Amino acid sequence: MIRNAVTCDREKCLALYLEPEDLPEVTRFEDVMVEAGWVLRPAADVLPRYPAEPEVLAHLCPACAAGRGPVLEHGGCPTCAGPTEDLDTGSTCHYCRKVVPHLADEWC
């Protein structure tokens, strides 16, 4: 299966978001990406190398958009691929702070 993916355009950020495998065909990847916290902005607002191209969009991961990035290492976060820590509330990303609740039978 071929899936869409997006990377953060902020310099030195390693954030990555993969299209969910269970995405309905009528859903656009850009909509799911924004719902997950990714930001689309004119590249001129984010990247100085595109000042004359207002139609070019830059992608910012949730961590960079919130000022907690760039993501510097990979891990298990489904939203930015950053490292996570198991807390009582669930698996929590160090960078974007996404919380994935533990399944009842996995957490004791």
C-alpha cells in the first residue's frame, strides 16, 4: 500500500506524519494532517528561501507550530514520529505532547 507522508519544513526538524492506513477514500490527506495538528502556511512566512512564491505552502509539525520543536529524534509518536514516554494517562510525545491512551489489557 502506498501512503502519503509529510515532513516538517522547519530547519533540522525530523518530524514525520504518515497517512493513517484506515483513512476513508473520500477524506483528503491534508484535512487529516491539519486535524492531527500539522499547520499549512505560506512558505514565505516560515522559510526565507521562498519570499517570492506565496503559493508555495510550508508544513509545520505540531511541535514546531507550538514552539516545542524541532523534533530532533525519532520514536513512536503517531503524529510527529518523536519519542514518547509511558505515563499514567498514556504514551505521551516529548515534542508535540500527543497522548495515546493505553489499552486496558496492556497497562497494569
